[in-house]
Amino acid sequence: MVGGGNSGSQPWDYIAKIVSIGDSAAGKTSLTIRLCEGRFQTDHNVTIGVEFGSRTIEVASNPPKRIKLQIWDTAGQETFRAITKSYFRGATGALLVYDITRRNTFISCISWLHELRQSGEPHMSIILVGNKSDLAAQRQVSTAEAQAWADSQGLHAFVETSAKTGEEVEKAFVSVATEIYENIKKGVWDLKDKNTGVRENTAKTNMVLEDGVKPASGGRCC
């Protein structure tokens, strides 16, 4: 379950860094805005860096645990590829996003995943996201093909979303938050290591940004 609109004012148990990656115009920023602000924004400026979003996710546990996701919404243009790669360090989760109506964005997931695994945390929770499911009539990538590729790469989950309608957007983020929490329980990360992109809130107080989208100096990302 995703925390409500006032979840930023409630204590969270863990905070984790995740990155949203994929080709330009696949809908990365739209997904972040839909999750964090519950709205759809059609026009975006191209980023030269990263934009931040934040949302608290409640994952199934006994008792339930609240994971605050700090979403690093990265640039997708080839021009900024080197800059984007620099943000992978310390991320505990990733959304690998493509546009179901543009096959080239799906093919690009091969190189994005390779770079992510080269530059990122080896235990990163990676979710494949096929965005723009509201445009199914223009589909160029079948659900079965995407699922088969995700399985062949050992990805935790595959979800088709629509940032425009909100369909399955929360499911995508819940999937990555749930696997991050499972890794926390397994002791995959040293929560005291400052280089690790996950922290425990031992004081049970909010220590960072309220939930929402926070523009960075680099501009907006799509």
C-alpha cells in the first residue's frame, strides 16, 4: 500500500535511494509525478542531470514497515549518459522504464541494464516497467516478450503502467520497495555504511524531504 498524501509527516522506518532510468520520453518523470503528486503532466523539459521525488511506501510485514523512497529521476538522452551513470552509485533499487509504443526504447533496456549492473550496487532491486499502457493500440512490444526478457535477466518483476491514467504505477514502486525491504531483512546492506543508499530511521522521525517532487538545478527529466 502506498502512503497517503500526508505520509511525509509520518515517521518512516527506512529510507532508500532508487533510480528511474531509460530512454528519453519513456515517461520516467511522468511516473514519478503520478506517484508523488497523483497527477499527470504532459510537458517536460529535458534534463541535464536528475530530478528528485519522494514517497513513502508501506510494505507487507508484521508489523507493516514504511519505506521512504528517494527517487532519482535521471536523464535519458544519450548526450547525458555519462552524467546519468554517476547517479547509479549507492542506489538500492531501480525502475528500468521503456515505452510500449516505441520498440527502440525496449531494445535500449539491454544497454541500460548493462550499465546499471556495471556501475551500481550488486544487490540492487531492478523492476522492468513498460509505460504508456493506455496506448495499447499502438503497442510495439508485447507483454509476453517483455516478461520473457525480464525473466531471462533475473529481474525481480515486470509491470506495465500508465502514468496518464495511474494504472499500476503504485504497483511498480511497491514491487521495488518490497524487494528492498526483503534485502534489508536478509542483511544484504550495512545500514551504518555511509556509502550505502539505505538508512534506518532509528529515531522514528523525518530527517529528509517531505513526500513529493523536488526539482533539481539540472532541470526536469522525461
